[in-house]
Amino acid sequence: MTGGRKGPDSSKKIGSRYEQAAADFLQDRGYKILERNFRCPAGEIDIIAREGEYLCFLEVKFRSEKDRGTPQEAVNGRKQRRISRAALYYMMKNGLSDTTPCRFDVVGILPEKTTLIKNAFSFKR
């Protein structure tokens, strides 16, 4: 991929392409995609999926260059809190018990490699 981004539409298209690549990557590993781009007043979750008994809330991050840090490093404390609040909202909206086994995973995408980090972080208030 060459050239810079040209406005929000291009960013949205790029994000959608990598989220689709992440969804395909996850499905190949046995995840069942339940929802993509879940939005609520608390925030957004890129992908919500089931893997075995776990309800997984996944953040997808892409980096075109390693010198900007790993994609996973972009999922900082603030982002983790927003994802956590959105996950709680999703669970309440769908009538899921607080005993439902859940985890927060991150899919990091670099041009040459896709990495899945299970249990990337714990629920943050």
C-alpha cells in the first residue's frame, strides 16, 4: 500500500479491509463472528465473537510500519476502558449474565504478519 490516506472515507475503507482480514483470520482459527463494528454510547468494539465457551471482544489494529510501534501497543489503557465499557453494555443489552466467560483479545496486523493475542488485557473500569 502506497501513498497517504486521503480523508475519513479512505480511513474507513482501510479499516474495513483490515477488520475483514481479521475476521477471516479468526474464523480460520475457530472463532464464530457474532458482530462487527458494535457501536454504543460507551464506545465501539471491532469484532465480537465466540471461541469455545468464551465471548471474545476483539480490537483490530493495523500498522504499516514497525517504527511506529506494534499494533498491540496502540491498545492503551484509555482504549481498554472504552472497550470494557462497550463490552459491558453489549452484555447487558443482550441479557448475558456477568458469569459469562469473556475475554479481551487483540488482533495486530502488520503488512507481513497477523498476530492474535488472547487475554490481551483485563476488564478496566
